[in-house]
Amino acid sequence: MKKFLKVLISVMIVMTLVACGSSSPGKSESAASTTLSFATESKNAMYEDAAYADFDGGYGYEEEYATESTAQSYDDNKNFNDSARKLIKTYSINAETEAFDEFVQATEERIGALKGYIQDMDSFNGSSYTGKTGSRYCNLTVRVPVANLEEFVNFVGNAANVTNKSLNVEDITLQYVDSESRKATYEIEQERLLALLEKCDNVEDMITIETRLSEVRYHLESQASQLRTYDNLVDYATVYLRISEVTKYTPPEPEGYWERVSRSFSEGIENVVEGFKDFFVGFVGALPGLTIFVVIAVIVILIIRAIIKSGDKKRLKKQEARADELMRQAKETAKKNAENGQ
């Protein structure tokens, strides 16, 4: 009985792998060959052991298990149609507005009204501690129910100037069906193992079955978690929305030559005016520092001039003393010459 249980559990594991692998189109031939060889050896072992002759439902259990698993996989792949496809929709929208605060607030309110939520938000208020300034912007990652997706996109388009919009649709129907098939297969194996565990009267066999049960439950939870993730991505579309504050909307249509010249000239004047404004603001902001710098510079200059004057005075005194010494020496020399001449 103990040896038979080990073989039976091995066969169940093999059939689980075969059933899961049948729902995945990308399996390699070498893996299939290995699985087939292992299953054949397990079946031969069952036939060769005479102790299994009295066991009811031995090999028949394997056939029933394989039939149910294969049927489940086939039904899951056959029954879905276009309306039941699992599609993940993702929008990327760049919008600009002249009323930044009002539009951001209206967007948040509309998201709540459509039963959506903001997953991530990153905003810039136009200034930083470094003193740099720029246009305000807000980056939003919005999750909206698919049924309300187009309504939200239309709201953004009507309330702001959309400069760029793109939609990406990913079809995960096959992955979803594959996960469902795997989950159903593991559920069947779990039921079989629980039934075996109730009939088991050997501690070693119980440990073997419970070990496999733990593995099956882990795979079940993994597949269930994957399905929940898929459901969330399918039921709630993702919208990456960037809101930029502007003083003038970007022209929606190509401009003519003279329109471009006129706009460039106007923008040049605006840039010059803004440049003078920024210079004046920067100059006023730098006045305290400039004042301190000028005071320090004046003090340093006065000190240097005082040092130079002091040095000049000392040098002048030395020169005068040297001249007096030379005059004295000249007088003494003249006096000695006069005395020698007499």
C-alpha cells in the first residue's frame, strides 16, 4: 500500500504537469519527451507490482483525472469570444491648461465621480529652493473602470488642450485562460489528495501526501493571485495624464509662413520683457549680498591703501635718513680735504 501510494502520487504529479503544459503552447519537445517517459515508467511499475492487482480504481483514477483536466482546458480555450476577451487598456495623455489649479481640482473630482482613483501623483508648483522657476505641471497615474474610460478621456479633451494622446491595448486572453486552466487542474489534484489523505493510515504516506498538498496549495494561491491581478488590470484601465500650465495654448494646426514670423517676433518681445523682469527680480534679490560684498571690498581697499601709505612713509623716512647721512659724510670729507690742504 505504501509503495502504491508513492507511485500514485507520482503519477498525479506527472498528469498535473501534462495538463498544465497542454494549455501552454510554448513547451519544448524535450520536456514533453521527459514527461512521457516518466509517466510510462510509473504505469509499468504499477502493472509489474502484483500487490496492486486488488486495488480498485488504480489506473482508472489516472484516466479519469487526465480526462477531466484535458476537458477543462479545452472548454476554457473554446468558449471565450470577442466580448469575453481580456483586454488591458492604457492611455497616455498630455494636456495643457491656462487654469491649472481649477483643472487639477476638476480632474480629481471627475475621477471620484467615475469611481476611479489616483494611483500616483507628482506635481511641481513652479519654484524650488534653488530659486529656479518654471511652468507648473502635474503627473497623474489614474485608474478608471473600463466602462467609464472614454467618458474620462472626453472630459480631459473638453476641459483642456490635448497635445498628445495614445492608446495601447494588450490582449491577455490566452494568459488568463491558461491561468484558469492551471488553477482548475490544481483544484482537482487537491481534491484527490484530500480523498487519499482520509483513507491513509500510514504516517509516512500521510507526510508524503501532505507535502504534495502544500505544493498544490501554493500553486493554487499563485494562480489565484495572478487571476486577481489580471482582473484588476482588465477591469480598471490606466491613464497616464500629464497636465501642464501654459499662458497660451499650442496651435492645433500648422501655421503659415507669415503667421510663424509674427508669432516668433511676438515671442521674442515677450522673452526680452521676461528677461528684463527676471534680471530685475534677480538683481533685487541679490542686493543684500551685493551690499555686504561692496562694504567688505571698500574696507579691504582702505586697509590696503593704509598699508601702502604706511610703507611709503617708512620708505620716505629711510630715504631722507640716507640723504642726511650722505650729506654728513660729504661734509666730513670736504672738511678733511680742507684740513689736508692747509
